[in-house]
Amino acid sequence: MLNVNVVSATEQVWEGKAKEVIAATTEGSIGIRPGHTPVLATLAVGEVRVITAEGKTISAKAENGFLSVSNDLVTVIAGEAAVTE
């Protein structure tokens, strides 16, 4: 499982275990699953989708931020972020 943190400039928006994270970056769409190589990417305007451990999809609108992956820890840092379930 992945440990995922989605944070905005002012608050933690979502935290939990996930099977997969899909995000729009300035280089294109990226899918993250357990065991992914470390990466640091700039987020494009768009959606970050988190598939939780229970199979539920969490969608976060993320702007002006970064996605970091290291040792099955995924951190999404956005200037603005809001989660819809």
C-alpha cells in the first residue's frame, strides 16, 4: 500500500492508505503504485485521483504544486486543494 498525504498551503486535505495515485503533471499523466521509483513532479492544473485501500476514489483538484514519491510515501502539495469523494 501507499501512504498518501494531500495538503494545501493552509491545511491537510486528505491522508490515508491507497492502492494507486493518478495525477496530471506538467510532463503528462502519471500513475503511482506501491514500489514506484522516487520522483518529484510539478502538478499541472487538474485532478489528482487516489484509489483508497478500500477501493474508493478520492478526487482532489490541485493547482500550483508538486507531487513527491519516495519509499511508498506519496505527498501532494498544492497551493489550493479540495477533495471530493
